[in-house]
Amino acid sequence: MIKATAYQLACGIVQRAETAGMWTTLWREHGVYHVRTHRFGTGRQVWETFRTLKPARVEFKAQVKTYHT
């Protein structure tokens, strides 16, 4: 998985991990970093927001590890 830089995220790039029926995404919008896991079919979501990139990356890795294994 390629890590998007802070600059890329600020320019609209979205970092995503995918498995069958599930996406985990990391993106920046309005100065806030968002980490969301969406399960298709059930519509369930886990969505967290962060003011800085470092804790957002930690949460992204944690959600990928938890939901994509």
C-alpha cells in the first residue's frame, strides 16, 4: 500500500485499502483528516476525524488491520 503524503492529501488524493465488500479510506477535507471504513451490503461505517496526519495514519492502519484481516 502506498502512503499518500500530506501534500497529496491536501490536493485531493485519497488513500484507500480495499477488500471484498469493504473500503477503508484516508482523506483530507477542510483542514481535517478523515478515516472511514465502509462495509458494503450492510451499510455499516466506522468514521473518525483528526486535526493532524500522524494520528489519522495510526487510525487508518488500525482500521485496516481490524477490518481487513
